[in-house]
Amino acid sequence: STIDFGMADGAEIPIEERDGDEIRIWNGAQNAPEGIDVYNPAFDVTPAENISAIVTEKGIARAPYSESLKAFKP
């Protein structure tokens, strides 16, 4: 996981889209029809309301994160 202290929220995060064949082909076998559209993001952004704490090597941050994460800024 990454925290970008320069962003107000996750809406600005560019999400890499991976090759659809990573989903369509598994272990060398075709698992979906040829040419089918696939959405294969490299990662997602978890909504803040679904996070109860952020555990780091420096400690545990709890909401409000704008305050608690200040201790972890480089």
C-alpha cells in the first residue's frame, strides 16, 4: 500500500490497467471467449469508510487520518 500525502483523496490516483489476457488465459488455457472486454486494474482504491485503521512499521493510524498520519510523514 502507498500513501500519497500530496493528494486529498483517491480520485486523483492513476490506476494502471493490466493486459486482459491475464484474466482470459490462465495456466495456458483460454478461460473466456476471444475478444471479450476485460477490466483488469493493477490495484484499486479502498473507500475511506471501509478503513478502520492503517497499520505501518511506525505504528497504527486511526481516523481522522489527516491528523493521525502526520506522525508518519517523511
